[in-house]
Amino acid sequence: MEKLDLSQLDNEEKALELQYVIAKYVRYWPWYLLFTLLFLTGTFLFHRYTVDEFEVTGSIVIKNSSSPESRIMDRSNIFSSGINLENDILRLRSKNMARESLKKLHFDVEYYAKTNIKDIELYDRSPVRINVDWDHIQMTETAVELEILSEDNFIMRQSETGLMDFNSAQASSDESIYNKTYTFGEPIETTRSKFTVFLVNPSRTGDKIIFRFINPTVLEESLAKSVLISMESEYSSVLKLTTNTKVVEKGRDYINALMHSYIEYDLNEKNKIQENTINFIEEQLGFLEDSLKEKERELQRFKVDNKMLDVSAEFSNILGKMNTLDERNAELDFQLEYFEEIKQYMERKSRDFSDVIAPSIIGVPDPLLNGLIQTLVTLSQDRRKLLATVNENHPEITKIDVQMEKVQDALFENVVNLIDNTKKQKQMILGNIREFDAEFSTLPESESKYTSIFREFKLRESLYTYLLEKRAEAGIARAANVSDNAILDLAKKGTLVFPKKTQNYGLALALGLLLPFGFFVLRDVFDETIKDQRDLKKHFMIPQLGIVGFSTKETNKVVLDFPKSAVAESFRSLRSAITYLASGKNTKKILVTSSVSGEGKTFTSLNLACVMALGSKKTVVVGGDLRRPKLSSYFGHPEKVGLSTYLIGKASAESIIIPTEQENLFFVPSGVIPPNPAELLQTPKLIELLAYLEANFDVIVFDTPPMGLVSETIDLMRLFDINLYVVRQGYTNKDHLVMINDLFNNKQVNNVYGVFNGILNSGYHYEGYNYGYGNTYLYSQNNKYMYNYYGEDLEIKKKKIKSMTTFDPIKVLKRAFRNKG
């Protein structure tokens, strides 16, 4: 025999389960559509009234500006690049850089277009430009409306609240400037404001704009915080500058101005040495120029007075040598003065060497001194830049201080040696000069005096020429200086970062689908009632005999009043199943019970009796619920004589059987409510009544109290051929079925069958009903042949289709939770 492929059965079961889950929640599609439309509409309105925010980015290259000597002195950093990008990041985000950048921009006044939708900043598209005198008291953070009346005049008014609500800014408003006509270019000055308005675009006559002044100090702080600076990659020295702005052009201009300001700052720091050198030389030239001119005039007067045109050739060579020695002596004096100044710097242990002049500019060719001075100046500049953003106790400051200590020690020792060597050279030169002076003493007095004057003149002339050369060299060096940093990419375009429209629409679509779906899933998870046939099969172990659809009729006798309805057809099918089960019985005794009240027990008993009577069976339905009798009210009969009066011996069996208008249909009312219903139903009188009814009727339908609330029903179930246990969709609690399941499993009750009542959807087919015993028979409202006979249900179907096209969620909920017994 071929083996059964269990895996294939499992796959088919999983596929059916998936189809069931999908079908179960797809039927709520109007809710998904409603919520999706609501969220998409809300997202559209949010985008409509929200000002877009853009991200603007630029990049700058930070080059290595440290000298090799500094890395040699700092052995821990000997193999590193020497670039401290964190310092540059702090410097770029400092308020000083923001202040320098704002000098190039016009951010202290914001201009807005007057609209009723959202604030639109005009920036450089404003038809007017306002120059503010910040040395005067100004109204800040106050919205002012300006209307251009003509090419010459304008008027200002207080801005209406609502468009741009600047909170308490109105408190600083200047009421004296409102509702007055002004001329463009005319200064406006009051006790609280001083500014001038210029018309930039004359073609915008009649336009209304709103402007406000922003305090530069507040602006510096906000802009310094608004820039995010990061490294492009871990191993690069490129910094990316990013800011978020509502106006792309405004953010672009600020990022570019910030990068340009930083490069200018770096270049100014580098040029500071040359500027100090030029200032020093200019100061020396000022002194020399006056003394040189004086000596020149003195020399000319002496030659005129003594009628001398030239000295003798014998002493010309000696004079030339003396001039050379004098020039060298002057250079040594100049260098010695420089060395002494450097030594004083070292002795003061100063941390600022920005005023130190480079040795190469003075003419000191010593490479070690040049390197040490340059390293010290560079470290001093780095320290001063860092102090703009951090305090004295910062680790980077401490690190620089340690390096400077090492360089200063080496420099001090080198300068002391240079001072000693320079003094020795000066003594040698002075000795040579004294020898030449002795030779000149043999000259005639006039020539000796002339030579002395000429020597002083040449000395000043040589020194003046020397300083002019050094000034020119310093100027060339300053002009040739370039910044160590460079702009890699200027900020140009902006990227929309808020609101993220595509992402928001996707999120709205997802929420529109997931929120109602999640609600229905959670509702099902926490719903302890039986929801469909699958749920019933999991929690109800008793065989299911049939299902009864939800009745929308105003009557409880659906089978008699609406015999062509789908509900009536479901009772006919139930009748067929009962006939099959009790085929060997001449009289069929049927008990109908449920877990609790309200599950349709009496409704099922009445319509089952009706359908039996329609099948030419003499049928009686007994109202056995002596606690809450309802059967008499369905027939419009008063509860005076009934089952309770018979059980206490005050009425006969014949007197409590009431005929109805329907042929073959009788009923026994419950009677007055007794004080001891449980004891009455357990008396022998009930058995006698059943025997009488069995002898006179073909079918007995006994409506009993709910089994989950009373105890007598369990004893009654043993007296009947078929016991129907009614379970209502969306009403019966799963825990209520535990008792009947235990009784059935322990074989304490027999011939028990389930009836699924009040079906809105079966769980398999949304608009159909599954019922049967042993085999499953499908009764579907979707069957087109049904409408040929059940014309009444066809009209109901049409109404349902019409109601779905005009979907009302509130009505659907009310209909789903209607309590129809």
C-alpha cells in the first residue's frame, strides 16, 4: 500500500490556514481604506503647512602646518601627521569664526513673504534691504510689516499675530514707527531703533513683506551651534561642514563665508611674523632717516666751508676698510639687540611668541636658531587658536606647553651662545677700527674731521640700505604666503531633510494599513468569545449538527414569517440532520440548552419547532426555562397557566398545551415563575408530562435554562433523544464551553450536538454557512440558483451590496455586536 505523504498534508493545512487568516482580515478593507486616506490626507496637509528644511554641505582641506622640529621635540608624536583636526573643528565652531563670517553676510535682518499658509523667508529675493545701526538700541525679534507704496515711499505696520508668532517679542516692539509713511534711503531713528530702508527692486511696488531684526550676539551663538563638522574619512584631513537651513541660499552663503573666514584667519596668523618684522624695520628706518639726512647736510656744509672736493687717494683704501668694518659692526649691534630681545622672551617664560621676528629676516643665517624660533612661533599660534575654544587646563594646551618648554630650553641655550660669539666678534672689529683711527690721526685736521663725518654718514647710509632690503624681503615673504588650508568643495546645492516626503507618505500608508489591522488582531487576541467555525472546532469538542445564520428580521418566528429566508433554510437543514439522527424514533424528543442566557436558545427552540410543524410533524415546544421565560412572549400568550402550574399539580397536561395559528404547531408556556424551579423540574410530574407529550406528538422541543448557570439541565439531558447545545458567534465565551466538554469527554451526557447560532460569517466563506453531521453541506448566499427560488434573499443581497458601496464603519460595528436572541 502506498504511504501517505504527511508533509504534503501539512503544507496543504498551512496553505489553508494562511488563506483563512488572509480572508479573515481582508474583509475589513473599508477600514484600511478609511485610515489610509486619513493618514495620507494628514501627511499632505502637514507637508503643505510645514516649511521645508534643507541640508547644505561644504568641505575644507586641513594641511600639515607643523614643522619637523616640533615633531622631533615631541617624541610621542614623531611619526604622526601632526594634524590636530579636533582643534580645527573647535575653531570652526567657535563664536569668533561665526562673528568673522557674519561680517561678510547680511543675516541681522530676516525678510518674509506675507502668506496665510507658511513662513517663506525671502533672504536675497527681498525687494528691500535694511541697514541696522547696532551701536544704537534696537527692537529685536519683533515682526514688522512693510508695504511698498511707490518707488519712493513705504509704510510700516505691526505684524498680525498668527502668521509669525514670536511669543513675547511684541514687548520689545517700537510703536512709534508704525502707521507712518517713510522715504527709501531716509534714516529712521527713535529711542528704540535706528535703521535705513533701501529699495532694491522697484518693480515690486505694492508688495508686503515682514521683517525682523536679529541681535548679532544671539545670531553668532545660534550659527556657531548650527554647523556640524565631521571628518570625511578616518584617514583624511578633509572636514565636512554641514548645516540645516530653511533657505538653501542662506545656508550656502554661511558655509562658504565660514570656510573663507577660516582660511583668512589662518593666513593672517602666518602673516603676523612678517607684519611684526615690517613694523620693526619701519620703526628703525624712521630713526635712521632723520640722522642720515642730518649727516648728509653736515657733510655738504663741511665740504663747502673747507672747499674740499675729495680726500687724498692715499687714505681712500683705509677709509673703505673702515666703512666695511663699521657696517659689520652695525650689523653685529643689530643682531646683538635681536638676541638680547629673544633672551628676554625666554627669561619671562612667556607663552605668546607671536611678536617674535624671524632670524632670517634680521639676517641671522643660523639654521638651528631659525628652526627653533619657527617651531616656537608655530606652537604659540596653535596654543592661541586653541584658547579661543578651550581653557588652560585642556589636555591639548598642556601638551603644547610641554613642547614649548623643551623648545625654549634649547633656544635659550642657543641664544646665550650666540650672544657670547657676537660680543667676541664685535670686540675684534672694534680693535681693528681703533687701529685705523690711529692711522687717520696723522692726517691734517680738516681731512681728519671730514673723514670722521663721512664715516658716520656712510655707516647710516649702509644701515638704511640694509633695512630697506630687509623690508622688501619681508614684504615679498608676506605676499608669497598662502594658507595651509584650502576649500575643497564650496557649498552649492541643498538636500531636503525635513520633511522627508516620500518616507512620510510611505509611513502614512503603512500606518493606515497596520493600525486597523493591529486593532483587529489585538481585538481577536483579547476576545474570549467564539468568532468562527475554526474557533468553535478548537474549543468545542461536541459534534456540530448545524449552523444558523444571523437574523435581521424583526420577528423571532423567522421560519413562519419568512419561509424563503436563508435562516429558515438553515433550520430546514437542521431538521434533516435531526431526522437522520433519530430515524428509529417515532417521537423525537429534543432538548435545547446553552451556556448562558442570550445565546439564542429559545430562538432556536421556537424556529426548530416551526420547521418541524411545516414538515407535517405534530410538534410541541415546551418552555422549560422557569427562571426567565420567553416562549409565551414570542406567541403573544400570557404567562398564567403553564409548565410550572402543571408541575405543582394545579393544571392538567391538556390544559397547558396551547395550539397556534400554524397547523401542527403547539406550545407549552413556562407559567408563573416558581420559587424552586430546580426542584420542580426534577419531580416525577415532568416524566409524566413527557410521556403524555410523547404519546400525542411527533416531535417534542424542550427549551431549558442555560446549562452554565443552573444544575437541573444536566439531569434533564438524560431524558431526551437529542440534546442541542447552542453556541452563538461573538457572544459565547470560550471558557463557558469547558463544562460541556468535560461532561461529553467523561460520557456523563449522551446525544449532545452543537448548533452554531447568529452567524455573520462562517470563517471559511464570508457570506455562507457550513453545516451538517458526518459530512459537510454548503449553503451559500453566493449560489446564483438560490436566488431563483429565494427571491426575498435576493433583495436582501442587493441591499447588502448597496450598503457596502456606502460604507459606514459605525453602522458596521453596531450591526456586528447586535444582541439578537
